[in-house]
Amino acid sequence: MQQTIADPRWAAIVERDTAADGTFYYSVQTTGVYCRPSCPARLARPEHVDFYPTPADAERAGFRPCKRCKPDQMGARRRVPAEIRFTFKPSSLGLILVAQSALGVCAVLLGDDHDMLVRDLQQRFPTATLVPADSSLASLVAARIEGSGREDELPLDMQGTAFQRTVWRALREIPRGTTQSYSDIARRIGRPNAVRAVAHACASNPLAVLVPCHRAVRRDGALAGYRWGIERKRALLERELRARS
Ligand SMILES: [Zn+2]
């Protein structure tokens, strides 16, 4: 039980963190069901809880899906694109991979290595067919990254849980050239206690720069982490600050 309480997955269950949905499942020994982390049902006792990476693992262990949170229907409820076109652009921040679904830009990833970026894309969209193809949006994205162009001129297809998308929308409201703390953002979306979940959602943002997670910082103003490297975060913020003054 001590072990369960110390497990970050237990914290996600206590917070009913929708950002954790799809990342693991948990069973409750006393009821014989398994749930997703955000299940609204009464909180189980930690000594009755076990964790599984997939619904299939929980079912193999003898548990049935909870009728309230329907953990076996997670995949069906997410609107995941079947085909994603992607292209690369060089930029002052390194290589950019721009990926596009039928609805809009679904990923902007920064890095130094083509293969690593494609692997990252495939991990984020494991069921999608990835097609290398030039995209007219890629040049617009590249321009955005260099600091020109409007924030809202690109159609975005934000693929994430409801909670993640709420956080990402809040990030897009932070004015260029300014920063906000994770706790400010948590308060702003009406979830003041979900600071850690907010930081998590920022870190899992698939749309570098277009969803400006680089403008989210720690409460003491420290830059905290950045999925694409703290140096890129610093460069982006400095550039935005310069453009503002
Ligand atoms: Zn449940």
C-alpha cells in the first residue's frame, strides 16, 4: 500500500486526472472492475488497486471494464486521424517536422535528427499511416517559428484528451512576449489543484510554438523543462520579448 500511495499513478487517480487517461488503467480488487485514471466513481482504497498498461492486461488479470468510465472504449472515443502527412523544414531552432491531418496541423516537433522526429511522430499517433508529403502549411509554420505571421492563422487539429486540449487552449491565450506559471494556468481553467496535471499537459503538447507551451514557467519564474530542450525555450522567449519591446 505504501508503494501504491507513493506511485505517481495513484496521484493521477486521486486527482481524477483526464490527462493520464490512456496512459494506464487500474483495477479495484473489491469490485472486480478496472477503470481509467479519471473515473468519477468513489475513490478505491490504495491497498485494493493494481496498475496495467492496457485494458487487455487488466482483463487478462480477471477484471471487467467499469460501466461508469468505460475504459475499454477509450480508443473508440478519441478521434485519431488515419493518415498523417508530414514534411521537414530547417529553422533557426533546428529541424522542424510539420504534420498535418485532414483537419489541420496536428504536430510540430523540433529536433536535430530526421529519424528521431519521425519516430516521435509515430509514437504520438501509433495507429496512423505516416506519408511524407510537402505541405503548404509547413512554410507558414516555419514563418511562425521565426517570429512572423499571426498566432491564429493556421488551422490546428489538436489531438489530446479533453483536459489536455483545455490546457492547450489556455496556453494559446498567453500573449506573445509574456509567460504564465503552471499554477496561473490551472487557476484560469478552473482547476487550481491540478498544477501537476497542467505541467504534464504542457509537456505532452504535440504542437511546438503554435501551442506556446514555452510561455509556461514555474511559479518562481524559472523556465522549468521543455520537451524540445531548454535552450530552444529560452531562445523562443527572448525572441518574443525582443519583438515586443
Ligand atoms: Zn470506472
